[in-house]
Amino acid sequence: MPPNGLWAIPEDDLRKYGGYDKPHRQKAKQLLSAAGVTTPLDASTTTRTDFQFFSEFVQDQMSKLGINMKITLADTATAQPVMIRGDFDIGTWIVSLNVDDPDATFSEVATSNAARNWSRVYDPEIDALYEKQSVVFDYQERKKLVKDLDASGLDVNLLGLLCRIRMHWPALEPGGVYYVNERFGPHAVKYFLGVPANYDRTRPWPLVIKLPGAHAFATDPPPAGDQAADIYRAWTQEELSRHGDAVVLMPLLDLKELWGPTYSGMNRVIQPMLHAAGNVNVDAARVYLIGHSMSAHAA
């Protein structure tokens, strides 16, 4: 809550929080490590031009933890949509609140459906406390609940979500096409993965899943292994040229199962999608499935 207001945490209590009056960088590094994040690490932020001073302050502090933050400045009409769709690693944004009231404050930035919860963090404990205090009329009782809300700690798993970077994501060659043939749990996943020319694993990317048709393989004799690989690779490159701002996934077609409706056929698509999300930074809100001819029915 805002300082010096009716709901503010007393100064003596604030000093009990680690990092309030002096930096605890070692503790910050420990939290990052517990969340599975290793440094050095590249990160990005897009913010308003009038927030430059704050962004540069955060950039300086992050550099002391081994995080190299790139700042992109833009006007509000350009920067805010970037934040809303979650296309950032660290959100350096200033929020101004006109009303000193817990409902106005927490519903703006802290609850799972808050207007500016741009990192999509969900904490049921915070949501429950927020709903509880919102219907309490006694000031002292409500203030105690608000204090509990203010004191809610950030779980290391949520910290990992906020950091967004997964260090097991490989540094893939931009513009490359990769063939994947691996075990993924009980499934064998086989697909081609196209990486855009400007790929950067520090930001989430749209994923275009292109289901190939059967025409190139329904020949007598069918194409041999190397010939089939060349066909898939060329198709993937073609889709990359059409969708230069997205990662492209092309699963291998089984002429017997096609793309379903059997579980085996459907898993030829679903499992590669899930597997790819463990290897590239995929924006789960921007996954697109396309196909033509017989593959259009599956898409």
C-alpha cells in the first residue's frame, strides 16, 4: 500500500523485510538459483520513454546479479500492448494509484486477474486474502488482513515464472531448421523445427504448427529417408519465409494414422508441440495450427 496512508506498513515493520534499506544481493542470487535460473543471463524490457530513468535504475541493479537487461523505449501506444501480451522478461513500468484503498491497489497489480498482472502470476493465497478483506467493514480487522496481503512472500516457483527464462532452452542458431527424433515420456516425437532469423530465447515467440499433406509421400516408390527429410526441411524453410516472426513446427506424417481421430494420430501433433515448448521460448497465447487439403480437417 502507498506510504504514509491509512493502510501503510509502519517504517519499523518495513525494515524487517530483507532488502528494504540495504541490498541483499547474495539472497537474490540464491532465490534465482532456487528457481532454476543461472547467470549470466540476457533479458529485455519494453517501456515508456518517460520511464527511462526507472528502467535504467533496474538495469543497473540487475547487472549486479549477472542479468544484462536490454531496454527498448517507446510511446505508450506501442509499449503498453507489448506488456499486455507478456512479450517481456522484466517489466519496468510505473503504476500510479489515485485511491488509497486496498481494493483499488491489489486489483490493479497483485491478484491473478489484476488489470496489470502482465506476468500472469497466480497465487491462490493472495486471491483469497484479497476477497476476504474486500467484504470486511471493520477498519482494524480489515487492516490486519491487508497487512497479511502486504507480507505475502513470493514463492521461488513464481519467481521462476517471472524470470521467464529456462536455462535448459538451448541457444539455437537463428534461421536454422532442426530435425527432432526423441523419446518424450511414453511417446516418440518426430518433427522439424524452424527457428526465425532473429530468434532470441529471452522473449516468447508465436508458434506456427504446419501439418503437411500426404501428396509428396503417396508415390510408388515413396521417397527414401534422405529424400523425405529434404522435403520436410524445404517445407519448413518455406513456412519460415511466410512467418518470419514465429517458430515453425512441422510434425512427421504417419500415412496410416494421419492426424487422427485416433490417439496415436493426434499425438503426432500434440506431443511435438509440448516437447518443442521445452526447447524454445513459446508464447502459449499465440499457438496456431494450419494445414491444407486432408490436413485442413485436422487443423
